[in-house]
Amino acid sequence: MIETTISGTGNINGVEVTDVVTYWSRPSVGDRNVFYAEGQDVILTKEGEMASWNGYGIGRYNNRSREDRGSVLFSSKSDGKLVSINNMVGVFEYEADENGNTVGKIWEWK
């Protein structure tokens, strides 16, 4: 099992955020290039508003990069800028290359 923590910046519905994700992954039975992953995220606005998500996905190694796909469940207890994501379900794509460059996107699943 591998545990990883990453941080980054992004935009949620026009709001600039910083997030910290911690996830673990383990190889799939029968295919060591496929990984099952679970993670948690803490999202913060510049004003200190907080939200989070729990996520689940499958990762695959593709040459020298890893591509993960899955879903996330959002939670926000505030009534501020992040209230629109409370109880939202999202689907995501995340890619990381051998140099540590990453790109991640989450779309609302309606």
C-alpha cells in the first residue's frame, strides 16, 4: 500500500482555493499496473472557509505517468462561497508524470 499527500491550488465555481489531498492506493489483484485508491481532501478559501471531499478511484500506469479516474463526494458546513458544493457528487480525472507535474479536474455529476 502507498500513501501520498499532495497540495495544490485551483478554482471551484469562480472561487480560488487551496487543497490538501491524502490518498492511499494498492495494486489490483492480478494486474500490478492497476491500483485501487481512496482519499480525502481539505479545501480552503483565502477567507478561511473550509470544505472537503472523500474520493474513490482506479489508477493505471501508462508508460511513465499515472492516470486516475473516479468519483468524489463533497461536504461543506459553511453558508459562504463553497455552499454550492455541499452534498455534490463529482467525477474526476487526475494525471501525474514522472517529473511530478500534475493535472486534476473534477466535474459535477448531475
